[in-house]
Amino acid sequence: MASRRFQQVDVFTAEPYRGNPVAVVIDGDGLTTAEMQRFAHWTNLSETTFVIAPASREADYGLRIFTTTEELPFAGHPTLGSCHAWLSSGGVPHDADEVVQECGAGLVRIRRDEGRLAFAAPPLLRSGALDDATLSAACTALGIGTDRVVDSAWIDNGPGWLGLLLSSADEVLALRCAATPLKIGVAGRHPVGHDAALEVRAFYPAGDATFEDPVTGSLNASLAQWLTAAGHIALPYTATQGAALGRAGRIRLDGGSNTTADGTIWVGGSTVTCISGTVEV
């Protein structure tokens, strides 16, 4: 074992302990996959990351992302939290305005934008309408009828999300999810006058149970790609997530000057360090 720099960063919040934490081992080089997975299982957070030297000359750093049970090619809040930890630990990007992260999904661009970090939403690996059996299974797990669903689609950008759009934020907040092998993202509109457009919830399996993620960057990225393309919402907008768990996550989905000519969507939020020191790994 070796002493390695470590941070636990709260993501999608400027107020500590109100967003979604990620554990970041900043000196991840030299660890085996098994050692990384064992440490991620021990932290018992939704994701733990390891900053490593990149293979690509275009990247500023490499990142490996683990849940308690598996490695992910990409995840949103770990991307922002890891970038925050890397920068605050002395990392210097090639470009002062943009950081390039290398992960299993490829190169991910991250911008510093008015005190927030924002990542470029990666392309969807799977899209298109849900088949009837999958939609029915998702609705059964959520305890609702299929008639309550305004629209649905595969919105997988790595973790395996499927998306459901309900008619209101209140309907989303009232959900209770039973055990299911599906990774389900749900969104509903806040009423007119609210300072955010959507309420979002994310449910994912872990062993024989289903858990809820407090604030989910990858899901909000793919929801924005799907909902804007389908004409349900326009950029820019703010989504809230975590209220059902006592959190207060805020995710900014940017358009206008932050949307490139190729249609890239930027997914941003505040980040704050809650724990800083070293770990023996």
C-alpha cells in the first residue's frame, strides 16, 4: 500500500453535503483494477474514481470510475468532482479554459464556466423508443401505469439509462421504486414560476435491491439530449434532483453560446471539497 492524495467532493451543489459525493484518489497510478474495485467497494459511495496518467496526448489526465461493484466507462458527477479534485491539487490543463479527461468512453471536455464546471455530454450509445415489455417493466417497478408516461426512450450514454417523462415534478417526487434490474431515469416539469424546469430522479440496481442516486450528471446529460431533440424542452434550463433524499442538487444544461455548432450540450454545476487528505491504498 502507498499513501495517496484523496478528496471527497460534493457535486452539483455549492453548499457542502447537499449534492452527490464522489471519492477521488488523485494518485491512482500503479493500482490494479482489483485494488481499485476493492477500495471503491469500501468507500460505499455511488462512485469512486482514480486519476491516472492519460494514454492520449490530447488529454490532461486519465480517469477510471468505479461503483461499489463495477467499472463504468463514463459518469457525470464523478467527472466534475474528479476534475475539481485534480485542479485543486495543482493540475494544470493544456488549455486554460478547457480540461480534457480521458475515460472509458473516450475524451470528455470540461469547461470552467462562471464558477462552475461543465462537461460536454457524450454521444448516446443506445437511443430510440422503448419496447413495450421494457416500458411495462419500468412502470411496474415505479408503481405507475404506462398511461402516466408522456414519452420514453433509451438514453444510454454508458451507465445504461432509460428515460421516462412524466407530466409533473410532483408525480416524479411521489414515485417509489421497487427492485428492478433496469436503470431508470425519470423527469417531470416544475410548475410555471419555479426557478428550475425539471425535477429528475435516478434509480439503479445494486445486488438484489434498487437504490436512488442523489444527483446524476450522466442521466441529466442524456435526458437533455433526448428531451431537446424530441421537442419537449429547450436549452438552456436548470434541473433539480435529490429532493426525495433530502439533497438539493442543481444541474445547468446550457445552450446558446455554450452549445457548439455540432449540437454539444454542456452539463454543469458547482463543486465543493468536503474531505481532503491522504488514504492508504
